[in-house]
Amino acid sequence: MDRDLANKISVPDYAASQWFQAGEFPMDQVPTGLRRWLDSGGMLTRRMKKCCGPSFRLRLLEQRAATANELNGGGLCREVSLECGPLRTIFARSLIPSVTLTAHPWLEQLAENPLGETLAEKPNMKRSGFSYAIVSPGQPLYAAALPPGAETPPVLYTRRSEFRLDDNPLWVCEVFLPAICLCQESRG
């Protein structure tokens, strides 16, 4: 693995206008039902499975070569939706650089298996803290996140983090759609 190359790859901006670190983001302006999802650690797939039970589904929307605008140096772009019954609740875009794919070719074979849960099982994985953004209509990430014909809210809230697998980077951006507020986690 070319460690110098892995460290030179820049963090993708996911075409959001501005990213904030946790302490800088106006979390108090996020609707309460959404805030508990946006501002929590752990793996979203696990939480969604707990919330939705057997109606949970991870759907692979697209897997393709990353564009130069998405990821300098080439790599893979993987887009999935987390669904609770017929509702798309979360849209996630993962960007995996070529250097990471070379070291971990299994990342190209995930299909509809959850990336986060798979990474969590790896002893050599580290995850950064979150940064947050508000995405508005007209921004590419906004359009990608919404299913065809969906209601268009004034903004979408999103977060991103970096994973390091054997010091090879990859990034995940999670966009929280309005239907996430309908998911009620069991307390207990």
C-alpha cells in the first residue's frame, strides 16, 4: 500500500455547500425527530434494522467509477438507500479510492450488504468523527438522495465520516430523508 498516496487523497465534499464539525453545526435547528438520528454514533444500518424489523431493506442504487469531481485519483462510488418498508429513510454515498480498492478488493463485491456493518467487523478499522452539512434543492446531492416523485423538503441534513482500513481511506456520506422521523426505535 502506498501510504503517501493514501494520505494525499483529499476528503470529498459531496457537492455540499459547506461542512461543519460537530461543535460548529447548528444542531439545535434540526427537527427533534431527525436530530436523534443525525447526532448519534454507531452504525445506522444496525439502528434501522432494530427500528424497522423485517421491513428493513438496504437497496443498492448504483455502483460505478467515481468521477474526477467526486474523487481525485479514481475509485468507486457506491450509492445505497436504507428503507423501512416502502419508505426511503437514508441515502448513503460511499467513495472508495483506487488505492483502498487495491488493498481491499472485496469492497467492490458488497452488493446489498451493508458497508458500515462489514467495516465494523474489521479489527483494523478506524472511523473519524462526523462533519455535517445542510443540502438544498439544486445541489447534486439533494437530487441524488430523493427517490423519483418524492416530496421535496426545503433542505436535507447530511453527515459524513472517514473510515480507515489498514490506513486506507474511504468516505461515507449519509443523507437523512424526512421519512426517518417516522422510525421509532424501541426503548429498552
